[in-house]
Amino acid sequence: MSPTTMPQSTTPVVGFDVDTVSSTTDVFRATVAADPNRPLVAKPEGDGWLEITAGQFLEEVRAAAKGLIALGVEVGDRIAIFGPTSYEWTLSDYAVWYAGGISVPFYDTSSEEQLAWMIKDAKVARGLVSTREHADSFTAAAAAAGLPEPRLRVWEEEAFAALAEAGRDISDEQLENARSQATGDSVATIIYTSGTTGKSKGCVLTHGNFVQTVQSAQMQIPEVFTEGMRCLLFLPQAHVFARFIEVLAISSGAVLAHQSDLSKLTDAMGSFRPSFILGVPRVFEKVFNSALANAQSGGKEKIFRRAEQVAVAYSRALDTGKVPMGLKLQHAVFDRLVYSKLRAVMGNNVSHAVSGGGPLGEHLGHFFRGLGIIVIEGYGLTETTAPITVNVPAKSKIGTVGVPLPGVSVAIAPDGEILAKGVPIFREYWNNAEATAKEFHDGWFGTGDLGSLDEDGYLTINGRKKEIIVTSSGKNIAPAPLEDALRRHPIIGQPVVVGENRKFVSALIFLDSEMLPTWLKNHDLPAMDLAEAAADEAIRAEIDKAVARVNKTVSRAEGIKKFTILPVELTEANGYLSAKQSVKRHIVNKDFAAEINALYAS
């Protein structure tokens, strides 16, 4: 099938001129010039937030950039940013860009081996890091890679005050000369992939990738990303999704706040009162499961479950254009009893939530919309500067990831792979021409994901191409739908479906240590650690019911025949999850090979 005959969906550029010239700092300066006194960034102060104006933030960025230049940073130098999501992260990013540099982010949870590979591959000799511990880890990784000791500045050790002092003798003209050398075609950042299928690759993203993708998103969903909106960023900023939102917020004049400690997220939402939040599907699953657990502990599970059904039914009715009066009345009652309390937990100001990094699922999408929060589901990769498709709130199709952004085309290859081209597509893999050539086909970038387009051009994700399980009978099975459905159970943290070249499909079940204690208490069961829970008959019976429920949604050949509960939790820290909470299957399959073999021993 030729590219012209493949199923395709394109959103044309209408009503605006694509900005092919500006850099991220050009757009930043325009935001400041429009209103230097508008609040642009907020940072924690006591129990509240200190709002920094656009003009103040620009001066902090300029002072830090002058310091970098004074310390020897030249245009095109690659500078590491290593630390948790924070005000300092965004300040570092824009300071590097303002000095003409290229920022190279590293995940806060990266191992020494991962750091060593990325530092060596990108040839990073300088960095802005969060703590002395980060500095020590970075230095050790550089040594392991056989590189000289890197020159690092530590945020918690007054890095920005020291940079401001160092840059006192750098003139405005010197700074502007460095800054202005970056154009839309210049490299802005090298973001390394999460490594879920092997060694990380450095994705080269230009200033134009960010500027033009932000411009397209603003045109596609202007009701979300507008001046005066408040965004609380809690995903890792080393991830392209959070990075895109960072640039979008600064470019659109929204107030941007940060919180990396998820245990403080509820308090942060209550005090900052964001108008939109973003997260990966697991974040929204956690919100739902926590609400359910609280209802169970208060003896109100039946009320919550009925409220859940009504919210979903109400949302589905909205799609038909007519909500029956009886359903409207029930929804109004539960809005007072349940929905308003859940909105209050999120600061009572959230109107929209952006979900990416994987399929959210129809049930949760409808639940949150019935709650009064529109979840805008989108789709993209590191290689696509985050979004290539997104649902438009007024014409949303829950269960899909929407239509292409303006200036983007999506096609479905004969084998079902999603192909894309347009403004968000990256330039290349750093130092890896072979991998770059492998992923481009007649000008289309191969995403590695499987999908389908409906008659209106809306994209649905069906799984990851490399994750498709082929059983010994030749049956092709996508594990993602089975896993997504299983994760809806509060105590299932991560299920991993297996069965490659086997007679049937099985599942490894990894429990959620955060939800487990509350669930046990709510079901009058004694406290257990993960090892005890994995061996407990009541837990096994509960998982068995969850598996049976999921099996009803697929054919017998696709159903899960066996499962085992493992006394381990999959996390970023132990290397089994990526930053967007995707399972690194190749590592799980390797480390739990004995347990997988045991499932098929008989």
C-alpha cells in the first residue's frame, strides 16, 4: 500500500501563520513584553505560593544566563539539567536557552549506568543539578564513562545567586548575541527515550518543534491554554510531556507551579487551585482508586458506586446531545453528595485535565467528565515533542486520542502502525543515523504504536507494535487493553501480560503497596506486607475475580488463563518502570523468567 492510499487524517493550518522563525526565548520575550507584571511562575512559600511576574522571571533567567556565559558556556554547548520537577528546573531550562545552549535533561531516578551512557553519548561536561547527592551521582557516572569531572552548579547551594554574581561583567549585548543565535531551526534539547525496549536514544528537538507545536495546541484547544489559566506541573520535567507543558505555559501566559512530591500533591492543589492539570493515565487511576477507598472506609461504597455509574451514564448521554431528565436529577444529587467533594480535593478550580503517555480508557474518561472535569486525552512520543493528536473539548470522542494538531498528518500503515509527519516531528536521533533512517518511511515517522482511524479522523491506540504477543497458535494479542482493565482494581499496581510463543496468555500481577493497606482494612482483613499479600488466599480470590471480569471483554483465545501474584512492586526506583510509568517489559521478562516458566510448567 502506498502512502497515498493509507488511511490518513490531517488537520490543516487555518487562521494563523506557522511561526518557523522564532526560538523559545523569542516567544518568552514576547510574552513578557505583552505584560511584564502578569504572574507567570509560582514557587512554594510556607503553606502557600509566591507568584513571580513575567518581568521578574525574565530578569532571573537573564542573570543566570549571563553567569553561564561568564563560566565559559558557548552557543551550542550541551548543559545537563538533573533534578526533580521544580521552579529551579524551569529557570535552568530557560537560562540555558537564553545563553544559546542546548539543555539535556536527566530523570531524577536514572541509575548510574543510564546516566553514564547518556552523559557520554551527548558529551555533556556541565550541568545544573538539584542537590549535592545529584552532583555526586552525576560525577560518579561521568567517571564510570571515562569522562573528566563535570562542572556542576547545585540549586540547593545557591547556584543561581552564584551565577548572577559570576555574570555581572557580561554585557546585555554579549547576552543578546548568544541568545539571538538560536532560531527555529536550532537544536533546543536532546531528550533521551525512556528505554522501555532497550538502550535510550537521544531525540533531537529544535526550538521550532516546541514553538510550532505549542502554537498548534493553542489553536486546537484555546479554552485550556489561555492567559490567566493556572497549571500545576507534577510530572518529571525530564519527560517530553511535562517539558512541552512548561513551554506552553510560559508561552501562553498561564501561571505555572511545580510539585514533585506526590504525597503533597493534594495539599498543593488545594493551595494553588490549578485550573488545569496534566498526568499520565496512572495518575487518574490513582485519583479514582483513592476516592473509592475513602468511600469504602466511610461505609459509603454503594453510594460511590452508584455515583460512578451516574457520572459515566451522564457523560455518555452528553455525547448523544440529550440527557434524560431523570439522569439530570440523579446527577444533580450526586454532584452535591460526591462530585463536589472530589473537585474540592483538586482545589475546586479544575475545569480540564490533560492525559497523555498511554490510553486512559473510556470508563475513566467518562467518569471524570461526569464529575465536571473534562479530560483531554492526547497522544504523542518523545520524538514528536509530545502531542500529535488531541481531543477537542467541544467535539471530544472519549476512548480515542483525538485528531491531529493543525499542521500534522497521521496515517495507518498496512501492519497497523501509526505514522506521523508535521511540525512536532523531531529532527533525528543524536549520534545514531542508522536508528533515524530506520524510523522514517517516505517522509513519515513510524511511531511503533498500533492504531486505527475512524470515519471522522479520530485516532484510537490499540497497543505497542513491539509488545504484541504472538501465541504458539499464531494468535496476535495486544496486552495493553487487558492490562488497562486490570489496573482499574485498587490493589493491582501493574499487571504484565505474557504469552509469547506459548499456548495461552498469562499475567504477572504486581500489587499496589500504597492502596493495599486501606483495601485490607476496608475488607476486614489483617495488615499484610507484599510478600504476605501475594500468598494470601483472599487476595488471590480477589485478583481471580478481576481477571474473570476482564476476560469477559475479550474472546476465549485472548483471555488470561493463569496468573501469579509476585511480592514485588514495579517502580522507577527499581528500574522496572519508565518516568511515564510504562513497564520495561524486556527487564521484567528477564528478571521474572522463572516465574513465567512456572506458569507454563504443566
